[in-house]
Amino acid sequence: MADSHTALRSMHDLGLAAWFGGSLMGAFGVNGAAARIGDPTQRLPVASAGWSRWTPVNAAAIGAHLAGAVGELVTESPRMAAQAGVGRASTLKTALTISALAVTGYSRLLGMRLAKSGAPSVQGVTEPNPQTPANVAANQRKLRMLQWAVPALTGALIVVTAHLGEQQKPGQVLRGMLGRANGLMNGSMAMGRNAGRIAAVKAVRRQMAMSGR
């Protein structure tokens, strides 16, 4: 069981690291280096070739991360139910993962559109110049914002993952379980009080109805 959990965590962490690092390096390195090419008509083709070579590796990294994340979610489900705070952090992590997947997919779609545009004259990979066709310029402007959204979202995923790791420490587990138990007890007491109030109101109504007769 321990070996299985280690494998899942390794897939999760290595995949996420490659996803984050590749997106950050691409925005700074690939796009930045391509913008320095002297011929403005070769900037997009060179950057597109670099991103195309990275895409299969990135897809494998994302797949490994998702497989590890799902496996960890299954193995950690009992702790999610017993320890306060774990469920909220897991929900946030899931939302960030879905957002990162959506942004990554759309960014790749824009990149493919740019790659199919041929060799237009551009200022940079995400910056048009006065000679850039309007449709190419529109895709560049969209990609300019999205290229930073992917490392931002995956970086946030790393932070949330670190927080979830801290929650696995014995002291955190104990406090979280006590917090969940107190919450359940308070909830049960509140339900009991509400039930008592409802029963009292019903009794008064029955008494008033009988008095009315």
C-alpha cells in the first residue's frame, strides 16, 4: 500500500512539475528567443516548431499528474471525510486543475492556429506588428494573456498541494479530526434544538385548535 501511494504521489508531483516548468520556460524561453530572430517572418514558425516538440511531453506530464491526482483522491477519501479542512482544499485543487486544463487546451488551440497561418511578419510570438494579418494578430493577443495563466494556475496547484501535504502531519490530522467531531456534535445539538422548537410549536398549535372548538 505504501509503495502504491508513493508511485501515485510521484506521478502527481513529477507531472505537475513538468506542466508548470514547461509552460513557464515556453513563455520566457521559446517565445522570448523566437522574438529575437532577425527575420520577422520566421519568428512564428520557429516558436511553433518548439512548442510542437514539447506538446507530446506536456501531454504525458499532464496525464501522469491526473492519474496520480485521481489515485490520491481515492486513497485519501477516508481522511477527507474525517478531517476538517481537507475537503475544502481538495475542492479548490480540483477547480484549479480543471481551469489549468481548459487554459492549456485553449492555448494549444491558438498555437496551432498560429502555426497554420504560415510565416506572417510579427513583432514577437504574441505581439503583432503593423504588417501582421488581422486574424493572426487577434490570436496573438489572446495567447499573450493565456501564456501566463497556465504557469499561474499550475503554480497555485503546487501551493495547494503543499498545503494538503501539511494537513497530513499527525498534529494537523488530530486537530482536523477534533474539529470535524466538534462540528458534527454542534450540528446534532442544533438539529435537536430545532426539532424541539418545531415540536413545541406544533403542540401549541394543536392546543389552540382544540381550544377553538
